[in-house]
Amino acid sequence: KLSLKREVGLMGAVSLIGGTMIGSGIFMSPQTVLATIGSPGASLVVWASCGLLVILASFCYAEMGTVIRESGGEYIYILRTSGPVVAFMLIFSSVLFARPAGVVGISLSFAQYVVAPFYSECAPPVLLVKCVAAAAIIILATVNCLNVRFSMSVQVFFMVVKVLSLAVIIVGGVVMLIRGHTENFQDSFENSNIGISPIGIAFYQGLWSYDGWNNLNYVTEELKRPEVNLPRAVIIAISLVTGLYLLVNVSYLTVLTPKELISSNAVAVTWNKVFGSWGWIMSLAAALSAFGSLNGTFFSGGRVCFVAAREGHMPDILSMAHVHRLTPSPALIFTTVVSLLVLIPGDFQSIVNFFFTAWFFYAITLAGLIYLKIKKPELPRPYKVPIILPILVLIAAVFLVLAPIIDDPQIEYLYVTLFIFSWVLIYIPFIHYKLYPSLLTKLTIFLQLFLQVAPAEKTC
Ligand code: ARG
């Protein structure tokens, strides 16, 4: 039997969180947030509140990850607290729906930034954008299959690149502020739209940029000294990202007037006012940033399938690792294939779908944490949060999931919910009654030989 090695140190851990959070969002969402919420002041309040919510949520997850020390994120936490049926519904909705939607969203923005400089006069052809997105997915899948350490280096490198590019944006804004360009902040709360729907939409946009905050919880078994490094990485990465996002927004709002900001389709690119003919640098920075976030999403996404297969909730082959490289290659290849399939019809709308499902499952996980705190206080807890924290975040999560449905009921929400629940029908024959087609066994053996993989054990 093989097992994945503990190869992720503190720097890697910080990059897995921060480098996934900083993706395409911060280069694209600020104008949507501003447009929906109406005023620069309210927009900064939204960004700060999203940051606060994510910080509190990630503290809860840090406790969860040090109590349940297996990899797999929400899946494993829900399995251990709410039981196999709920976990099973999660895994399929996440693997076939939410995760690929996330991957498609980021890879499309990467592709858009890559081709944009070549099409300054018109919109680039959709086919080209999709091909570039597919190429990015395939390259990163290959890197992740080859070597864990290499994919971690990619993650750290891109994390540094994006922190530096956000720093450049911030410095540009600060210089303008010092020169006295404070006019965009006068009456900064004028015209704010205070209603459930605008606040909800603004939060969805903002929280998309912060998403990835839970990324380290998917790979706890590969983290060195998780009881120390998990909480530490969470604190460093998330405070860094929140600080950067707030300052970047201040900077955008200093350099561009609210009107200019709203009418630009990608803020970072419209920032030419400061860079002049060097404006393309920002396109490049945005592309690299999305690429790094995609790598982090892959790294953790593969692990979710891997863990679920180990628990018998997905075909056995997905729980195997390459005999020499020790990467969960079957799970990574599977994730890639599903993402490519979703990419064919996919568009940015997928982000909203992603979001709805993701926060639904974050809420169940938080409820699980509250349950563990009340029912199993005796479990060893190297890192603890007061119980009020998960309760507050749970209320926020429930609000985020329910507000848009109540405010503006749409048939899509019903479809999503039916989709999530329909997996029970698959659970009963295949998992509960263990009907396992013999063809699948033959296929597993064939794939095992073909991919040179063998079953891998837990490391905790
Ligand atoms: N926050 C990232 C962005 O702004 C997207 C992260 C996708 N989510 C994830 N769990 N990997 O592009």
C-alpha cells in the first residue's frame, strides 16, 4: 500500500490558500460590486464584510481541520458529522457541478485576459477563448499528475507574482492619494442601494473573489504538522488577502471615477491612466493570477475525489495513487475530464451556480462543527474557537443561500436543489446495497495497469 507524503510546508500552505483566493475576481468584480451597491463607501463596506465573514469562517474550519484530521474538506466533515447520505449528495454535486463550474469560471477569465491584447478593437472569438481555457486546464492537470512538489512550487511562484502585482496597483493608488486625489471619496455613501437583492448580489460577487479560503482543508493529510500549520496558514493567508483586497479597492476608487470604474469590463486593464502604454502589464498580471488560482483549485479538487473514493463513495480507481510519483493521478484526470466537458457549454454564469451550492455545503459543515462542540466536547482540540463563531457564520451562510431565493424565486434554484437530492436514488442501490457491476471491476484492473496506480492509505 502507498500513501501520499506530507510535502506541504507553511509557505506552501499559505500559497494554497492565498494563491487560490487571489484569482480573477479581484481584477473583475470591483465594478460589479460598485454598480450593484451604488456608492464607493458602501462598496468598501461590502469588501470589508466579505473579508470578515471569510476570516471567521476559516477560523471555524481551522478547528474542524485539527479535530477531523483527514483530507477532503466539507466532504469528510459532513461524512463524519451528518453521515454518509448527506456526504454522498455533496460529493456528486461538488465533483460534477460546483467544482467544474469554479474551474471553468477561472479558466475562462484566464483565457479572456490572454487573448484580450490581440483583440483590442473587438470581442475575441468564443471558440478561441475556450481553446485557451482548455489548454490551461490540461497543462495544469499534467503538472499536478507529475509531481506534488512541482505543483506546490507553481503555486508558491504564482502567489508571489500576484501579491507583487496587487502591490503595484496599491502603490499606484497611494501615490495618487498622497497627491491629493481624494475627490472620489467625497460623499462616499451617496446613492447607496440598500435592499436585500443588491446586498445579496454584491456579496456574491465579493465572496467569489474571496473563495478558496477553505482550500487547505482539502489536503490536511499532506500538510506537515497540521495542528500548527493549518491555523497559522489560515491566519497569515486570509489576513494578507483581505488587506490586499481592501487596499486594491481603495486604489481603484482613487484612480478611476465611479463612472469609469463601472463602465470598464475589467478594472485592472482600464487602469492605463497610471501605466500609460504599459497597461498590458495588468492584463498579464490578471492572467497569471487566474492561472495560479486554477492550479490551487486543481490541487485540492483532485483530493476531494480521492478521499471520497477511499470512503467507497466513488469508483475505487479514483482512490489510487501513482506508484512512483505518489500523486492521485486518476482523481486528477477525472476532475480534468469533467471540467473540460463543463467548459464546452460553460460561461461566467457558472460562477453564480457554483456559489449557491458551495455556501449551502459550508452551512452544513458549520452546523456539523456546532454539533461536535456540543456533543463531543472531549475530542482533542489543538485549536479552538468559541461556539458563537460558527453560530454567527452559519446564520450568515443561511442568509446568503436563502436571500436570493426568497427575494427573487427562480426555477433554476429548484433544479439545483433537485439535482443535489437526486443523488439519493444512486446512493441506495450502489452504496447501501453495494451493487457493483463486475464490468467496473474489470475496468478498474485495466485502468490500474494502464495508469500504474495502486490503492493509497490514510496518513493520519
Ligand atoms: N477566488 C478566486 C477568484 O477570484 C476563485 C476561487 C475558486 N474557488 C475555489 N474553491 N478554488 O478567481
